[in-house]
Amino acid sequence: MYATARTQLRAFIERIERLEEEKKTIADDIKDVYGEAKGTGFDAKILRKVISLRKQDHDERMEQEAILDTYLAALGMIPAAEE
């Protein structure tokens, strides 16, 4: 039984290590794509924001935008919405 647990543990560890290596490779690839986009004149920071927004549910995004507008208006950074 001990040998089976050791074999399973080793298999899990090796799978995780392979996945971590793949994750690093993918992260490097994503970094390269952002670099390419920046090289053609796109703003990488804004691209990251767009990707983040696209991951959100529409209603969640609308709620966050409304709260952001409220905070910005309270700070005088944008005109307050008329009631």
C-alpha cells in the first residue's frame, strides 16, 4: 500500500511540475503578444483592462461602472449625474 501511495504522490508531483512549466511557457507567450501589440502602437495596459472586462458578466460590469462613476463624481473628477 505504501508503494502505491508513493507512486501516486510522485505522479501528482510530476503532473503539477509539467503543468507549471506549461503555465510559464504560456505566460511568456502572452507577454510576447502584448509586446507585439505595443510595437504596433497599442497600449498594453489598456489591452489588459479590455481583456479583464471581457471576462466579466455584463451585469457585473455595468454595476462596477456605475459605482466607479459615483466615486469619480463624488471626487469631482466627472460631472455628477443629474437626478
